[in-house]
Amino acid sequence: MKSKENLIQFGLLLTALSTIAILLLIALFIFQEGLPIILKVGISGFICGSHWSPQQGQFGIFPMIIGTAWITVGALLVSLPLSMSCAIYLSEFSTAKVRAILKPIIELLAGIPSVVYGFIGMVILFPMVRNYFGGTGPCVLSASIILGIMILPTITSIALDSLRAVPYSFREGSLALGATRWQTIRMVVLPAAKSGILSGIILGVGRAVGETMAVIMIAGNSVIIPNSFLDPVRTLTANIALEMNYAIGDHRQALFATGIVLFITIMILNVVANTIARGGVKE
Amino acid sequence: MFKQIASILMCAAIIGCAKGNMQQAETINIAGSTAFQPFAEKLAEEFMSAHPDVRVNVQGGGSAVGIQSVQSGVVQIGMADLVTLPKEAEGLNSIVAAKDAIVIAVHPDNKIDNLSLQQIQDVFSGKVNSWEQLGGEKGEKGEKKTIAVVSREEGSGTRNSFHDLVLKGVQLSPHALIQNSTGAVKMMIQTDPSAIGYITHGVVTPDVKAVAIDGIAPSLKNIKAGKYNVVRPIFLLTKGELQGKAKEFIDFILSPQGQKTIADNGLLPVK
């Protein structure tokens, strides 16, 4: 009986380890393919170089790092007010019935394929941006709006869960001391749920950094450092997806090297999100 | 990426062979240029209906994949749509199977019908950035109407051909928007009144307007007569001389019937 249990335990351990093995193999593969070109160009030349034209042997991804940062910040600016007010409303004000209807609908947003978001951006958002802001349509602004909507469900549902996890006695205590409902939310509930909300935001950032298809369709993909929200940009993910089909030799390695930068960025974001979430539990 | 594609192709080839052995059929594998892929598929269909004992597998992947996979022997025939073949294609036999014209296209509402080669170079290099400077209209409120230049991604066969045939060494403006398929470029042009881009002649529809270059419109007549000369070859690449059915298939593509199929579907025949 005991040995059978051990066998099952061992089997489960193997299955669990296989996930880690896959991660390691992916990391190994990307590094093996991408490192040579980084060493050839030099880490600073690759990361801080501002010219990308692989056919002339120039491999600088700085404009794309900046582009990714602009779009991510823009998406947060669009998404944060919406998702936070949504989460606060659903957690603190709505009835259970409304919440039961609204929450699945918001989560449904996450299920819409990103090509569809991209298509909506091209057909509906471009003319609007052109008419109201100028420029040509594909730009940081368009990409930020679409990405902001795409990361809305991630941030909303994690923020909502952490707000709901704040014990009801906290609210009762605050209200009993004479605080208004809004004061209770601002000074008691939100600080108590802070770590959960923050890790939700960071996961949202991770999604924004990693999004590819929609961004290719709406960001314009020019390799320039943007000066305004109306300039087109290229993100790291877009760079890989755009050029992979045709890349040979150094060009192909440079795309894998772009992947390394992306891989490390996402890893850092996830570790930070996990640390913050764990910090919350300790408190 | 190529290794994966190559191994997928290899698996496909093995499965294909296994199947083929059962039916005593021979398999021909083709991969490469996405521009020529639909035509190769049509030609393969026709060839297979005439030769029931042969299976022709057509894969896309782009010109680079075509060159790579024929070099590594994964496929017998590679397709590439480049004006000049890169050094990776050294040692391969190349046969021109068809020709394809590249057309400069703008939004149908654009008043411009004709541009000189110099003007096109200036627009794509970013020297000229408003339609007014080309004699076009101002915006509705009299404001400057900026040109939105749309190009393809680095490495694309169409982009390389466009650079060789039209830009001729002039650098593309870094502000140009980049899209990664002919379809996406066309979509940008047909939805943005200020856009200009280049697409293959085969996909021009009334949604976009093809601009004449130095007074020569990219009509089928002008292209066939050789007057409109922004035309690129489509190569079939093989490693050494082909034997058996693969050679028969290439002969079929170059035959009057094969060339007619190519012409009927919007490309230019070579014979």
C-alpha cells in the first residue's frame, strides 16, 4: 500500500518537473540561438543601439525597448482608471446579483482573440484617431487604447478578488468609527488589498509587453524612438513576429536575441508580481 | 525557426512517403514564396489530376524558407520571389517560372494618378512628406496632408524587389509604417486616404488606386509589352538537376498549359 502511494507521488513529481524542464529547454534554446549575435554586437551595442537594419548588419533594439515601454505605460493609463473603478464598484457597491452577471462579462473580454482587437483597431480606431488627434492612425495612442482594453479583464478580476478577500470586519470597524463608505474604501480596504492589486497590475503589464498580433496591426511598426503619442512604434514582440518568416543567419539570431530581452523582462515582471503577492500574505 | 519548419516538413515528407509507398505514388515537396504559393497549389492540383500516381505538397514560409529548405534537401523545389538571389542560394539551379509586377497604390479618393520615379523615391525616403508637394489636395480644413508611407518588413521578397527596382539604393524613411503581408498593406491603403504603399499587381482591386510611374500605368497591356518595368521574377530553385516526376512537374509549369494557369490567375507568364 505504502509503495503504491510512493509510486503515485513519484509520478506526480515527474509530471510537475516536466513543466520546469520545458521552461528550461525553452530558455536554453533561445539563449543558444540568440547569444552569439549579442556577443558579436556587444550587449550595449545591441540594447542601446538605435539603428535596426539587419540587412546592413545593424542590430540595435533600443527603439523597440522604448516603444514597448511607451505602449505599456499608455495601456496602463487607459486601463487603470477603468479597471480599478470597475473592481471597486463590483466589490463594494454592487449587489451580489449584479456582480454575478458583470464579472463573467468582463472576463469574457479576455477571451476575444487578439486579431479581432487588432482588426477593430484598424477599422474603427484609426479613422477616429486621425480625425480627432491627427497623424495617420497607427501610433502609440491607438495601440495603448486597444492594449488597455485587452488588459482590463486581467487587472479587474485580480483586483476584485483581492478586494473581496479583505475581511468584512475591517469595513465594519471603519464604519463603526464613523468613517464614510468612501473613506472606508480609500483608507482601509484599498491599503489592505494593495499587494493583490499591485500583482494584478504587474500581470497586466506582462500581458501588454507580450501581446503581439494586435500590436502589429495597430502600432505601425516603424523602428523609431517616438516623440509623441501620435508616432508609430515597434515593440519587441512585433519585431520577432514581423521578421521571423524571412530571417536567415545573423538576422535570425538577432530576432532570438530580441526574444532573450523579452524573456528576461517577462521573468522579472513575474518574479516581482509573485514577491509582492507573497508579501501581502505575510502581512 | 527554420529547424522547426524543416523538421515539420521532414515529418510531412516521411508521412507522405509512407502513404505514397502504400499507393505506389511519388511525392514532390515544394516550399517558399508566399506570393507564388497559391499559384503553385493550383498548378499542383492540375498536375496531380493528370498524374494520379504523384503527390505534390506545397508549403509557404517565404522566400528564405524556400532557399533554406531546398539547400538542406527537405524539399526538391524551392520558390523565391527576389530580384537578385541572396548568397544563401549559391549553388542552386534557378528557373524563372513567372513574373510579377509591383504596383504603387494609393487610396481611391487620392487625386494623384501619376508620379515620377524621382517623386516615389522622395516619398519613400521621407524627403517629401505632404501630398501638396506632389500636387495633391490639402486636407478638408486646408491643413497639410501628411503622406503615410506603408512598407513591408525587412527581409520580405516584395520589399527587396521594390528596393532594387524602384528605390535603387535610396534609404527607406525610418518613419514608414511597416506591415507584414501584402493584405495588411492593402488594408492600410484602402482605409487611409493619405497612405501610399506597394503591392503585387495580382491583388489590385477597385479598393485601391494603382499609380502610373512616369506616365506609364501598370495595366496588364503595359506590363506585358514590357513598358511598365517594375517587374520581378519568381524563381523555382533546385539542387542540381532534377530527376523523374519533379522534373516533369517543372516542365509542366513551363508548358503552355501551366503558363496559362499562371496568367489566368493574375501573374505574368514567362513564355
